[in-house]
Amino acid sequence: MSVSVQWRFYASFTIDHTKVSADQTDFPVPLVWSGNVATSNMPSDPLIYGTQRAAKLTGADIRFTSDSFGVTELPFELVQFSQTTSETTARCEIHIKLSAVSSSTDTVFYMWWGNPYANAYATTDTYGRNAVWSSSYISVWHMNESAGSTMTDSSGNVDATYQAALPSRQTTGPMKSSQRFSYVANSWAFLNSAPKWGFNGGTENMTTTAVLMRNTSNAYQGVFCKCDSNSSSDFGNLQWEHYNSVQPSATRECQYWRGLLGGAWADNGVYPTQVTSSSTFDHISFVYDHVNGIYYTNATAYTGYTDSGNLPDNTYDSCVIGNWNGNPGSDQLRADVDELRVCNTARSSTWITTEYNALISPQTFVNEGVVKASSIRSEEHTSELQS
């Protein structure tokens, strides 16, 4: 690789291995600047406009590497980079994919900035946005929209469209940005004629994850729903489902939440004790290996049911985010959502625990190092980050 000038500044980041439940591969790690050191895990220096250590205004010169010489680059997504003259009003959210994260020793990686000639990576570049979510992710929504009608899918697969009212963007949540879904007509998103995402033949695996804080405890609040037609009767709560007539049925493809987000989860009349909160953000997941369905709330597991097979995923299947039955009414989601992810693999319990630690408390998962001026000037150790 070659560059026109050196990157002038860098900082190291250390992942606390005690927060990693088992060794993980291709793991996305979040960095956040919230305006407050206590709830952040990265330095504010690149975000302070007009200072010597500031990055380019849009963060276009930011890069990440796994080595201190700045040679081995890492894919990353710059979700938000709001540079201001005060660290209290500056904001940043970045997700970096690390090829390996150890549970026995701390993992260290590096952030570089300070090259006025560097350009931002395109979303499809080797180290661009899509590459962060290239391993098993089929949709990733960060819930960071402040205007417009589109909910951007960071995996590059398919964006969602809000029906009428954009859920208001909040400064709450672990990433300090979330969408507030509430009882407002058409305040939900829809993927009509959603693409075929690979669930075919009844033997596929999947994982859905959301980070949310519920506002009220009304029943049938749809978080993420994909179903086998456009009928209002075919949607369900945080699910990927295919069924014939009775819900839930033995042929559905994934989870069915029946009841309250603030109360019990139910499946076939079995009621776990796990609940969501109205005061703090929860990490909730459902893992399905086409035999077992396992619920997780904040990394605590509950095996909800066993199922021997599914119906195929079709290209015409509808998908709804933030509504249970596709109609503006009492079934709309009433929660602040910070992250929503769908994978075509059955994540392990150790992955779920590690992701919970990373997303709910990023400031304890990753520790930032001191910002330093780059002194790597020798020919054999030149920081050659692609511009």
C-alpha cells in the first residue's frame, strides 16, 4: 500500500478478555464517543474541530489496524461522526470487525487519523462498511436515522422504508442513538417483497438480536417480523416465521413472542420468567438451529421449544420492523431501539454473552489508550494505510 503522507496520530484500544466469553472470530467491536468520558470508550481528540489533533471534518481519514505499525487494516463502519468545537456536543459511533478476539489475553487494535489527503472508503471497499457485516449478517440496522424515510441496512442487503412517521431519534442507548417507536400511526418500517435471505428447505439456522428499552407493556409489540404473505394475520413478535393457520405452529421458521415485552415471553403456553425493562436498555436475542429455539435476555438463556423443520423462505415474504400485524394500532412497538441485527447462523451462547458485553457496556468492554503522535518514520515500519 502507498500513501501521500503519514497519518499523524493514533491511539490503542484494549479489549478486556474477561468480557469475552470464549474466543470469537469476525467479531464487530463498537467504539463510542457520547460527549462524556464515563459513557465513552474512545478519545474525543479526533472530534474537536479546529484543534491540532482533529480528524478531517467527516472522519474520512480514520483508519483501524490490528498492529502498531499501521500495516494490517481492519474493516470498519463510521455510523456517526459529528465534529464540534466542544467534546460535550461531539458524537461518534464506529463498528470495527476484528478477525479474532481472545478470551484468555487482551486483544489490542489501533485507530489512526490525521491525514488531510485521505479519502473515506466506499461502502463496498475491502475495508468499508459492508465488510464489517460480511460474516453471516443478512441485515444490520443501527437505528441512527434523523431525517428522511429510509432505515439503512449496513450489511448492504436491503433498506427499510418508514411508512409515514419517522420514529424520533433519541440520544439514548449504549451507542447514544436510538429510534423511538411509539403509538403513532404508521411509525414503523416495512420491507415489501423482501429478498430471499437464504432460509430454504427447513434446515437453516438464524439469530435475531435487538437492543431496546420498552416504553410501555402493551401486548403484541412487533420488533422484527418476516412472514409468508402480506396478510395482517401473518405477523408476530420478533420472529422469522412461516406457519399455516394456527400460530405458533410446528412449521414456523423462528421465534414467536406472545404476550408483553414487559411481562413473560410465551411459546406454546410455556412462560419463561425473562422480562424487558422500561428504565434501561436490554440485549435480547433469539437463536434458532432449526431444532431448538433459545431465548436470551441480557445473555440469560431460556430454551423455548423444539421444532423439527421449517417452510422455505420466499422472495415475496413481507417484513415489518416496529409493528406486529402490519396495521397502525395497538400492536405497534413502543420502545427505543438502538441496534437490530439478523444473521443466518445460530450464534453460540458465548457469542451472545460477548455481544451483550460489547453492546450494553462498550466503555467496559474496550479501554482506550493515550493519543500519541505517530513517530513511525523508518522505511521498514512505515504506516501505509490506503488513502
